[in-house]
Amino acid sequence: MVLIRGLWVALLLAPVVILADGQAMAAGGALPHGIHLGRNGRFYKDVCDRDMGRHCYSSLLLPESYEPEASPQKPPPSICTNTQGPGGTATIPDGSMGPTEVLSAYSIPTSASANGKIVAIVDMPDTNAFADLTTYRAAYPGMPVLPQCAGGLPDGTTPCFAAVDESGNANPTVTDCSAADPETSLDMDMISAACPDCSILFVEMTAVDVTKGPSDQDFITSVATAAKLGAVASSISFGGPEEIDGPDSTGYTTAGHLVLAASGDEGYLLEAEQGAGTSPSYPASSPDVLGVGGTLLQGVTGGTFSETVWNDPSGAAGSGCSIEFDMPAFQTTFGATKFGPSCTKRASADVSAAADYLPANPTTNQGGIAEYDTYNQWVQVAGTSAASPMVAAILVRLGLAESVSSNLGFVYTNIAAFNDVTSGTNGVSTKTTKTLCPVGDIICNAAVGWDGPTGVGTPNGTRLAALGTGNVVDAGQPQNEDAGNSAGDDAGTIEEDAGVDAGGGGGNGDFGTSPPTGCSCNAPGSSAPLENTGALVALGALAIFGARRRRR
């Protein structure tokens, strides 16, 4: 999650130069480690050190008074060292995204109820978690109080909050991981915003090597504990390149329990950080995990919203083609043997949701996702760390998590129940002068139907709710370019889903017989795919003009 960008026009004024080694340059020189200069001319700080093996996907907006150090100093690696003092405000930031925006943008029926079903988050220890969650929920009128679970554990029928360690011991006595507290709060806040009567189970990864970050086994043990304690979904907001410590694991599958993971904040193949540029983020790339990408959600005057691929100097939605995992059956049966020109293995992401937010007609420093934590108070944040728990909560609230857990292909089969995001790219490299994202390749450029940065799209609650009651949504049939019916040479490549539906706005293919608005293009009306030229102005303009619009 990256923090809020204010008025998008400020992008034109921000003194940013992207160098070959990836450091952003301000007037005083190279920025300190983990500090980014965003579109609004304000500075953001990574919650977790992105150079660690596995790290959380979030950043915080620093105070306007913040000034970079004269000479950057990289701190010793530790996922739990908080080097940033309080920088937030005592009240909810103006124009930030809260429950109202989440429910409206994704058309969540007010009648849909989770009735206490459990959504788990997998995070670092946070002794302030319950207090912070209580503060967030109390700030929004109509948001019910979420009490601590009687006996220390949720029963899946009465909404409550519980914290356990990796082994499932309730109310563990742990050493606080203060640096990651904003991550924990963001996860809980997004669950609350999307599903106020979900129970929240906080699984604290207490066995983590704090100098390396969570391991594959930390993730697998934690989600197994969540499943054992009755969670129907678990969200992981951590990740990193595949094969950090050798081949990565599967083993996330438990009957009736869905595991979701953020696809990362470092763009296509994590090229913006790590110097990797070789693999997508794991565990989002695991074939038994639902990978969640990110969008920039923009309010539009008149009660509509638009979405484009989330991508700015502070972060970009992750995607890519696995270097480890074969393409799972739920992707091959979607209608092709490869995604784009060359991906024949597991492609991510699968779905997406807001990783950042701008209101209609924002003023300077408005926008972002509101989050409360003890160390920073109210802050504006952004990133795929927000998208993953949000999607988890929506699927649980609509009664679909169990169906998706038994078959991740559910989201592909029902692609029309998702809002298509057809504009933007995550292919921007700040580590090298080379652009790794091929022009027009759907693995890193938004397209009609499935694409890497946003998957099948963002949730449309009305349509998904119909699936939860046993109704069938017209998903259309993926139309594969040159899929054996023409003389083309790219047989079996999924390029677009032109499913036809007579309904109104919202879902993939839900545009009658005409294509949807929005495109992966350099300018409104252009048919040319967006290329990564390093022109951040073009990316800012896309956020406003290039996205598909839909009504609440």
C-alpha cells in the first residue's frame, strides 16, 4: 500500500527524476532508503523494507514538514524496526476512502450479511491491533462495535475480534512489531469497510526471522491455523520474488477455506524494487492462492467511479508469469494455452480492487485510503495490501468464499460478475533504463477481459450476490485471438473477453454488443497500447481520463 496522492495535477509540478538505479531525486539529492516522492509532491515511506525477502505491501504519507536527510542511510534489516515517528492526524483525512466509498464503488448490497463468518489476516505481531480497530470503526457513523471474542476465539456466528499466534494460541503475549502495525491496521480496516459483520481473526506470525521477513512456512502454517479455527478466508498482504530460499511451496488448500494474497506494489515482475524483474510476487503467484492486483479508484462527479491500473512513482500493482508454477487447470480451461504472447505458466493476478483512491475533483493532498494505527494516528495509505483483505471480505460477505476456495476458476467462469478494468499499465522500471513490459502484452497492460495487473477485474457486488443465491450470471465466452478459427499465428492466446450481456453497467462484457469505454492507450481515443516512456504525466492523466466508468 502506498500513501495518498493529492491533487493529480500536482504530478506536473513534482520535482521527480527517475534514475537508472531506481533512486528518486529531490532537490537535496538522493532520497533516504524507503522514502518515495509521490505525485502530489509529498513524501511516502515504506511500511516494510522492500529489500527484504518477503515484506508487506504498504507505504505511509509523511508529514508536510518532512525533509529528506542530506545523505541516505540504509538501516540494518529488520521487519520490526519503526524508524518513522507519528505523522498522521487526529481525524479522518479529508477525501480519503472509507466504508461508504468501498460499498458504493463495488455495489455491495446492504442486505448481504456475513453473520459473523471469519476473515483471517496474516500479519506481524501488533499489541495495539484491537484498540486501533476499535478507533477506526468508531469513527464511521453506523459502523458497529466489534467486541473481542468470548473465550478468546470466534465461533463463526457472532461478529468479534480475536488474535492468535501461528500455532493458534489465543491472546498471545508477543513482542510488538511496531513497523508493521500500519499494515495490520490497514488489513483490519479494509475488512471492516467491506464487511462490518465479519469476524476478524488476526494470526500473528510469531516465528518470523525479523532480518529476512516471513518464510513460505510462516504463511502456510498461519493460514492452516486460520482454517482450523474456522476462517472461511485468509488474506496475506506480504510477498516477494519467487525462489528467494529455493523453490516455493504450495499447500495452501484447505476445504472451505480461501487464501488470497496481494500481488505486490512493485510493478510488473517486481521490477521497481529488488532489482528482480524476473518473477511475480509469491505467494500471490501460487496456483492455490487467489492473487489480488490493484487499481486506482477515482470518484467521478455524478455518483460514478472509474478505475485504472494502479501505477505511480510510489508503487504499482504487481503481475507476471511464474518461473516456478505450471499454469493451473482453472487458467488453461479459461480458453487458452497461454496469456499474451508468451506466458505458458501460472499468470497473476486473478482479481483486483482499489489499491489507491482519489475523490471527484480532489484538492491538494486529498485521496488515499484512510487507516488508523497507534504510531501514526489517521494516515492516508495505498497499495495492494488494501485490495487483498477487501476482496476477501466481499467474497465472505456475499457467501462466495467457500465456492471460490474449492475452485479458483470460479472467478474466471463468472468473469461477467466483475468490473472490467481496461486502462493502464504496471510496466514501469525504476531500477533500469530498460522497460521489461512488452507493448500491448496483457500480462502487464490492462485489456478487455483478463489482464495481469487487474485479473478478471474488481468485484461487482450485485452480480456476485446473484451467484451466491444460485443464479447464473452470463459470463460470456472468452474469445481467444486466433484460437484456431483464423489464419493467425498466436493460437490459444487470451486477449479479450467479449462476453455479451443485456444488463446495465459493471461487469466484464456487460456492454451489450459494443465494447466498453476505457482503453490501454496513451491518450483518450487512441488505440495504441500505453508504453512505459517514463512520462509520469501520462500515467496521471490515465487515472482521470482513461478508465472505464460505472455507476454506483
